[in-house]
Amino acid sequence: MDLNLEILRAARGLAAYATARHAVIAENVAHADTPGYRARDLTDFSDSFRSRGDLPFAMKATREGHIVTSPPRHSADVVERALFGAEAPNGNNVSIEDQMMRAVESQRQHSMALAVYRKSLDIIRTTLARP
Amino acid sequence: MNDLLKAMGAASSGMHAQSARLRISTENIANADTPGFRRKIVTFEMLDPERNARAVTTGRTYTSEAELQRIYDPAHPMAGEDGMYDGSNVNLVVELADAREAQRSYEANLRMFDQARNMGTALLDLIRR
């Protein structure tokens, strides 16, 4: 049987990406009134996701019985990104409405990733179930 | 999961800072009629960017340098020869706007906290099955 677990990896990567993005957005909202603060966001998931191989840091498994782990699957960079024209006179360019949109987007990404993960597990379970 | 905790930490620091701002604003309103009272101003700043603590915190509190309001009341014990005394420089409209803004920002932080919590719960539900 060929268990194609790539979909699980992708789902896990998207979930990790969504939570990291949510942390950045929460910082933005917390700094909504800090003078000079610049709003930040992660780069798009599709640009940063690597499906296989060339992982920079991974735990070495030199013996049988070592647990093989894989590092977080996304490598999105934090970049300054804000709504055009949202800059306040004190140099802060956080727009709460814009951040809410982004937060909802990341929440949707997260729930989609979890739904895909759960469905894939269901399929595997169905496949392995006794007749 | 670690990122979710970070998100909740940032949101709670935001709520903390906004409630401190609301407290200062309330103190200003409470002292609006205190003679010689100067309005206090809260500043927000980054906690410690060098150590990657990007949460928000309240910095020094400043007092407003705006001119004190001169009030005419010869019966007042602090009134001078001309019957005027120095009131406070609190502008109630400004304070109310400030308090309302603090409340709105607090709510935004609360929503972010709630969202992060919901995401964590959904994650744990996956394990629970």
C-alpha cells in the first residue's frame, strides 16, 4: 500500500504558517496605537512552502530507532506590509480593519489545513479498516 | 502551538496597555475640576525588540504642557486679586475620545486573543479524536 503522506505534510505546513501569521497579526493589533510602528505580515504561503527535500536544519538520524523529525515546513519571511494610505501622522500604519481581514484569512487557512488533515486521516482509517 | 501562545501574549500585552491608557484617561476625567491639575498622557512603545519581545508596553507617562484654564470665581478660596484661579487643563471631549479609542483597541486585541484560542482548540480537537 502506498501511503501518500505528502498531503499531511502540506496540511501541517499550512497550519504552522497560519499560526505564525496569526502571531504577527496579533502583534500588529497590539501596536495599533504605538507611534512609528510599521505593520508586518508574512509572505504568501505558496511562495514559501517547500514540498520536499533541501531542508536546512533537520535532526540527524544516525541509527535505527532515532526519531526522524522534520522542521517546520514553511519558511515564510516577515515583511512590512500595510494597507496603502493607512499611515497616521505619528508614523504608525496599522489599520485595524485591514488586520482583522488578515486575521480572518489566517484563521480560515488554519481551519482549512486542519480539515484537510482530519479528512486525510479519515481516509487512511477507512483504508485500513477491516472489512 | 508556540506561535499561538505568542499571539495570545501579544494580544494580552495590548489589552494590558490599553487598560492602563483607560485608567489614565479616567484619572484625568476624575480630576477635571481639580485646580492646577495637568492632564497625563500615556505613551506606547515596543517592549524589547533586541530580545525579540515585540509586545507592546506603556512607557513613561507625561503631563500635558498645555495652558491651565483660567476660571473666574471670586468666592473660590484659591482665587487671586482679580477673582481668577487656575483650573485643570483637562479637555473632557478629548478624554472621552481617548477612552473610547482605548476601548475599541482593547476589543480588537480581545478578538485576536479569542481567535488564537479557537485555533488552539481546533488543533487540540484533532488530537482528541
